[in-house]
Amino acid sequence: MKGIFHQNKTQLLLEVVLFLVAFSIPISFAFNSIVMAVLFLFSFVFFNRKEFIKSITKKEVYVYYLLFFLIQVLSLLYTTEFDRALQKVQQNSVFLILPIAFINLKDQIDTRKYKAAYFGLLAIVFSTLLLSLLNLFYKALTFDVAFSEFFREKFVEAGLLYLIHVPYLSMLIVFLIIATVKFSFLTKKQLDLTIKTVAILILITALFFLSGMMSLVILLLFLSVYFLTTKLSNRIKISVTLVVIVVSGFTFNSIKNYKKIDRIRGSEHAMYRIQKLLNSKDTVRNVNWKSVAKVISVNPLLGVSADGGMELLQKERPILSEPYINRHNAHNDILEILLRYGILGLLIYLLLMFKLFKNAWQKKSTVFKWFLIVFVLSGITESYLQRQIGLTFFVFFSLLLYSYNLKTEK
């Protein structure tokens, strides 16, 4: 009896730690680092030498995280800005500590642990979104508030996570919407459906105010796939699809030809961003990507190192361009990896992603599949692995979902 009680207590502690790691992802680098260190140390309660060596020798996915970290460490040998490169490598140590932790935990990740992490992330994101919505609603009722106060950075500033970059929060929201569709809160179906519906509506509303274009595209993609895989007749599916296409075409055409919408920095709502995309011939990112491509072409095999080659990038940019003024990184995960770690680093990363995708499809795990889709598509326009939030979100949840071993999960 004492042994069972001790085992249950240990499992409960693991659930709490996983909850805290997920909860800490959007908050701060310091808090997040502390709880990940706790997870790393706590994982050795479950350490099994034979299983650990087996995971390494069988070249399970954990090995590729470690190799990706190793290539970053090796880049210190040829960096021109050692302090900046070292700081980046230290930040990316999650590629070292979390794979080791999850090798120890891979037989411990059941549904309760899985949901503990999901609820941790949901708790902090949902809290800040709800606070933002309530604050803005209160201002709208009691003050003369400009329409621009409801969007992008202004929306974020009204909540708890006022320092989080909008695209990163948008990515977390899209993942949570998908996960919430698949998870259950309660055993009573009607009450569970009500809670899920309210939660999803709040998340979607917040995503609209954030106006993250890539996140909105991913959400529409998920809803489209979800609709097309329902048991509705093909006639209904085709009819609805045609109506949506026609309505979307008219909507985008109207926005494109509408009078030019003025930009209010920090509050660019969806209509402004759509109009800009439809009418722009040379976007900020295109200018940025050209400068990145030029630097990559000079250092294709190993890249410029973990420091990111900012001074090299600046030489390739027009002085008055936004990438030059704001010292942009690559704003694309693939280009960023090529820039920093070259073809060799990209190869390791692609092998890592292949292993993850293969595992997700073998498990038939909807949440795991869409987690990877969300991250990969989001990475077309942002370098998510270069900031603490994107970095820890990817490494922690990809390892958690990979290690989750309940075969009945759908």
C-alpha cells in the first residue's frame, strides 16, 4: 500500500511539473528555464540505463534534437560574434536537456500527463485573452475608445502577457483551438460540449483581434479539413465549398479595391493586412529574404554560426528598409537554420521533422499531426526557433506528443 501511494504521489508530481512547464512557456525565460530544469532533474526518478542507451542506439527522435544542439555548439568555433553566439546556444540548451528528460519519461507519458501539459498552456493563454477581452469591453462601455485599440499589440497589452510577440501568441492560440476540439473537459457530454464551444469561441475571437494572417490561414485550413471529413453528404460538402469560394472571392476583391486603409502602427487589423497583401508587389519579407539568401550563398555548408550574422545581413539591405531599421532575423525557420547552421544543420532539422511526422501518422494522432502542421506553416513567415516562446513550445510539445504512447488516442 505504501509503495502504491508513493508511486501515485510521484505521478501526480510529474503531472504538476508538466503543467508548470507548459504554463511557463509564454511568461518569461527565467521562470520557464527554472521549471524545465526541475523537469530535467525530476525525470531521473524514472531513469533506466538500458532503456536510455537503447533510445540512443536505435536513433529514436531524441538523438536528432541532440545532434541539432551539437551543430549549434560547433558553430561557436567559427563565429565572429562569440558572446552573441554563446548566448543563443545557451538559450537553445532545451535541445539538450528536454530530449534527455523525455528519454527518461517516455514510458510515463499517459493521457493524464498529456492533458496536464495542454491545460497548463490553455490556462495561461486563456487567462490573458479573457483579461484582454474584458478590459477592452470595459473601455468600450466607459470610455471613448478608438477602433484601433482592439487590435494586434494593443489587444495584447490589455492582457497579462503584454510582452509577447503577436505571431507567437497567435500560433499558440491556433494549436489550442485544435487541441480543444479533440480533448474532453468533463465526462458529461452536453456540459463538456458547452464548455468547449465557449472556450473555442473566445480563442477564435481573440485570434481575429490579433489579426495574425498565417494563423488565420491555418485555422481556415483546419476547419476546411474538419468539415470535409465529417459524415455529411458529398452534395452538401461540394455546395458549401463552392459558396465559401465565391463569397471569399467577392470579399477579397472588395477589400483589394476598397479605398486605401491607413496604417495605425501596432493596431493593424485584418482588413488592413489583407489589403496590403493583395496590393503589395514587394513586401517587407521579400526584401528581407533576399538579403538572407545572399548571405547564405556565401556560407552554404556550415552557415554563419549561431550569432545569426546580423552585420552581414545589414550590408545586404537598403538602409531605409524595415528589415535594416529593425534588424530583422530571417523571418522563416528554414532560411534561419540555413543562415546559422548551413546545409548540414538543415539536414539534421529535416530528419528530425521527418521522424516526428512519421510518428504522428503512425499513431494516427490528430493533435500531433496538427501541432506539426501549425508549427511548419507558421514558420514560413517567422523564425519561431529563435525566440524563447517558439523554441520551448516546439521542443517541449513535440517531445511530449512523440513520447505519448497511448495507441487509442485519436
